Amino acid sequence: MSEFLRVERAGAVATIWIDRQPRMNTMTVAMRNEFPGIFAGLEADETVRVVVIRGAGGKAFSAGGDVSEFLQQEPADLELWGDTLTAAERCRKPVIAAIDGYTMGAGLELAVACDFRLATLRSEFAFPEVRLGMIPGSGGTQRALRLIGMTRGSSRWRCRTTSSTRRWPRWPASWRTGRRWRSGR
């Protein structure tokens, strides 16, 4: 396991920490490639009942991919990325994205691949790669559209806007904030 991803177990809960705080928990190619193996190991572990993914440091769940690194990749190498972040979706155990802070690009793709997303009120979401003329490559736009609806989703991603959790009271329950989730609304 890389120095930037770690798994902690507490009873039946396994927590995957994205811990690259100086870079807002951006993910390197090596980190992305580790997710399928991490999820396969947790799925095989009978003591684990639920998986939680968190970003360390309190500023970002994950501010996306390390742009300086992936702009140096060959297009053929990028094709393999589709299955890395979607490992959360393929896991047969419930996977929760515990979101606090910036959740952008690859971080947002990872979050929408989870079964549940709980976010603090200060969290913000975007696919900034569209500003670079790129399309999120791990199915994030399709998952986001299914979760929040075609009208809201397509306008957000086409207009390259950042969404704050403060706008979420009218959004579907799958995208509610932790505070709203606890209040039962």
C-alpha cells in the first residue's frame, strides 16, 4: 500500500484514508491503481461489514487527480483508469463516502461510485477537468446524473460550476448532508 492510502479497522468498520494533505489529497496514478486491490481485500475479509472512505486533514475529501502527473501519461494508459475508482461500486459491502471539504474530479468520481455519501456543510463538488477539455474518465458524470437528475447534473457539469452542500436541501436523499441526514428530513 502506498504512503498516501491507509486502511484502519475498528470492529466491523474498515476506513480507507486518503492522506496526501499537502496536495489536498489529490490522487496519484499509483494511488488510483491500488483501489481495486484494497476493495478486493476488504470484501474478502469476513470481519468487515462496512467500508468508509475519508480524506485526511479536514480540507478535502480529495481534490481530484494529480494533474501534473496524469498530463504526462499516454492516452492508452488513461484508458485503464476507468476501473480503478469504480472498485467502490463493485464492492459487495456497503461503501460510504464521508465527505469533508473539496471533492473534485477523481475524488468526486470516487464519491459517486460509493453506495452512500455523507457530507459536511462546507463541502464543495465539481468536475474541474472539463476546464482542461477532458471528460471525467471513470464514469463519474453518468453516476452523478443518475443521482441528482439530468437537468441539475448536466447544467452543473457543462457550466463548470462548483456545487456547495448548502444548495442540497432540494437534492435527492442520496446526496444529503450529514446534518440533514441525522435530522431525518
